[in-house]
Amino acid sequence: MTWEAALRLGIFLLVLLVVASLEFWRPKRSWREARKTRWGINLGLIGLNVILQRLTLGAAAVLMAVHAQSEGWGLLNLVDWPGWLTFLVGLLLLDLAIYLQHVLAHALPFFWRLHQVHHADLDLDVTSGLRFHPLEILLSLIYKVLVVAALGLNPLTVLVFEALLNAASMFSHANIRLHPRLEQVLRWFIITPDMHRIHHSVYRQETDSNFGFFLSVWDRLLGTYTQAPRDGHLQMDLGLAPYRDQTRLGLVSLLMMPFRSPGGGSQSEAEEAFAQRFNRHQHQQGQSDPFKGRGQEFLNTGGLGDGVPGKKLEKLIQQPTEQNTDRDNREQIDAQRATTQFPAQYPQGRQTGHRSSE
Ligand SMILES: [Zn+2]
């Protein structure tokens, strides 16, 4: 193991230990599912991803940074700034790139199929922050390599950012209770657990907001910021509406999730929700293939569907159409969400009460 890999592992274990200890000491919410089961699944997926990264493109971003520097590739290699400024601007731009990648993961149907694995967790804790489908990890690595080349980032920037991003993700998914004043101050700069929990709400309007991973500035600047969850932090339901049964969210099911729906059949709840998410208009007209033309709504809405919090971003990339002129009507959005996210088995719109399994 190289010194760099050892340092990364050391930082990872340290952050894991600190955040997990805080979760035991000051938990924010009671657990809906048994932690033992979830940790087994999440750590299994994380272990798979670590092996996959080591066998494939794990070091590719850093190697690309070395190459870009020697060849003079990318934006930051064109300017003659002091090292500290290039480093800081590089970190900022990488964080923005990861924010945009996350917006795309919610907007593009195939990416959303993969990203659903991260969102299907019925509780949130430190392990959720690293629980991703292996294919999403691979795509992220390729994306990162391209960003590093385009921006001309130096290897130190990439190394620091990767460690920072891992630590930030573990912190923002943690089930910890921060002092309200500390939370408010932190939130002006970085993504706090309260801010990111809203992104894991079962309500799509909330899921399609607070996309940031490290700095909170991008959500505020690009209009995807949601201040508080509609049901409150303690009562809100986490996860995805079509995937409410933990027994069907085991490791193998999660690996297969992008390729099949839990109920089986082409019109199961998950398929239905997916179809409505990306192809509501055509689906309502009774077309047999719910995924046909699913990129159109992304083009129409700037990738944010009904996401009211994403207005500014939508305006940047969207032409007004008949379909989306009613987007401001909150009541209509709520009515649509009730049918989209809470099908028959989930009629109340939310589950009352949380059980503590431990
Ligand atoms: Zn997400």
C-alpha cells in the first residue's frame, strides 16, 4: 500500500469512527430499521466498491491530474496564478462539478436507476454516505477524470478533494443532533446532516433539492435549496415511495435494482413511479413503453421535473412550454405527487410513527 492509499484509509477510518460515535452519543432520529441489517448491507456494498475501485479506475483521477499538468491541459493550466489560489479555485470548481453530476443523476433516467440505490435507504447514517451502486461509482470515476482533464487540476487538489468529499458525505448523511445554532452557522458554508436529510425525503419535491455534497453555496446560488422538510426532521419519511420493504432491499436486490422493479412486471409501482418521473405526459396518454422518450421531460424542464426549488436552474436551461407553465401551482404539484409517490399500499401519503428496532 502506498503512503497516499494509507493516508486515505486512515482519514476514512478516523471520520467513520468519529461520526459513528456521534451517532451513538447524540442521535437525531430513532431508527426505522435494525442498524445491524442496514450496516451489513451498506458495508457490503461499500466493500464491493472499494475492491472495484482498486481493480479499475480508483487512481485514474490523480493520474489524469499528473498527466494534465505535464501536458498543460485544462483551464487552470492556462493561467499563471499562485499555487494556493489554483488549489482553492480547483476545489471550488470540483465541488461545483460534483453538484452538477448529482443534478444529472436525478434528471437522466439511466443515472436515476443507478442513483436510486443510494436513495432507497430507509434510514440515514454514516454508512449511507458511501452506499452507491458499483456502476454509479464507475460512471462517477469516468466523469471525475474528464473534469480533472478539462479543468487542469493538479494532483494535490484531486487528492485533498477526494478525501474531503468522502468525509463530507459521511458527515452529511449522519444521524446526529447538532446544536441548532451550530447547525445554522455550519449550513452557511457546508452541507449539514439536517440540510442533506431533506434530499432523502420520500417527497420528490424535496428529493430534487439540496444536491450539494460539500459546500452549500451551489444549492443557494442555483435555486435548488430547501430550508426545511414539510413533515419535520423527526417525523419525515426517508427513502423512495416504491421501495418501503427492507426485506426486499438486501445486497443482491440493491445490485439488481437498476435492472428490475421490486414488484415484477412492466407496470409495477416502481416502474409506474419511474415512468411518471420521466415520462408523465406520454404515460398518461397510455403509451405501452413507459420509458420511451423519457429524455424529453429532462429537455423540457431542465432536468428538474416538478422541482419547485430548482426554479433558477430551470430558467437557465429551459424554454417555457405548455407542459410546465403550471409548475408554480403548489397544490397541483402536491396532488400529482400524492398519486406518483404514494400508490395504493401507501395511501396516507406518509407513515405515522417510527419504530425503533433496537
Ligand atoms: Zn440524490
